[in-house]
Amino acid sequence: MKYMSMKDHTGRTQLCQADSFEGLVEEMRDQAFLPTDSVEEHMRGIVERHKMLHAEVIRMDTAEHFLVDLDACGLIKFEVAH
């Protein structure tokens, strides 16, 4: 099981859990203030907004890389329970 916490648009902490990294990204999309049609579109939007403000690179090639990079940038916190 994978767990993630993130701040929503109001500053409240949202907790998510899923069986896969893809499931966590879907949860992020479902809880987003600005809904998108696809997970890829949601990831692209986060990357583009982040790129305007920061120099960190956020990969989008896999959901796992995307979440690892968001965690490294301090945008989310996640852990994998074994």
C-alpha cells in the first residue's frame, strides 16, 4: 500500500492511499481544485505550474517518478508500506 499526504488549495492536508503509484496520482487528480480529463493532463499541469516558479525538474515518464520528484520538491509526502 502507498500513502501520500498533500496540501489542498485551502491549505488543509489531504491524505490518500492506493495500491499503486498510478492510483495515488488518480487520487490527486480526483481531489484537485482544477479537474482534468486525464492523469497525464493533471501531471503536465502540475509540472508546468511548478516550472514557472522553481528550477527543479519533475519527471512525468512514470507515476512513480512523478511522485518521487514531487516529494523531493516538498510538494507532497509519500511512503510505501511493505
